[in-house]
Amino acid sequence: MKITELHDQLGYTTVFLPHPDAQITDGYTSDLLSDVMANAPEGGVLITIQAHKNTIAVCGLAGLRAVVLCNGREPDEGMREAAQTDGVALFSTLKSQFTVSAEISRIL
């Protein structure tokens, strides 16, 4: 799926979108960043509540293309800057991780 579908089809708020034509091939839900580093699929989207710059650093290591922050979490300034520097798309939503995981799974 195109990364823009996270906004266009699912209605997540776009915080930062560096590559609108990028493809998302999988997803991973976790709040434990060491788990994300070890298990997240390259080219995927991370579904989490971890709204800080270390999340973006882990995405870079794991080859993730996007982050969806759930439960109304908003990125701090450090996370926004890291996303811009590393080219990781950033979205937010009021929805739970469970709901977001199911929604993304349906359109992949």
C-alpha cells in the first residue's frame, strides 16, 4: 500500500510525510523498542505509543518507513526533528493500537 493511504483511507493525522509514494509492505505493533529492532519487518509501519526521538532512531535501524502514534499521543519536538532528518513518515490518531493494527492489516 502507498504510505498516503494511512491518511487517505484510514484518516490518521499526518505529522510528517517525506516520501508520499513510498510503499508500506507490512506492519509491527510494539512499545518495546528492543523488540522492534529485533523483529519489525523492513519496509513496514510501526504502530506504537512511544512518542520520542528514540522511536525514530529504531525505525532507521529496522528499515521502517512510518510510525503511527496511537491513543492520542503527539510527537515531541525531538521526534519531529528526528523524523525529518531520517525521512520517516509520522502519523497520529486517537485510535488504540489494537484498532490501528486491525485497520492496517485489512488494507495491506
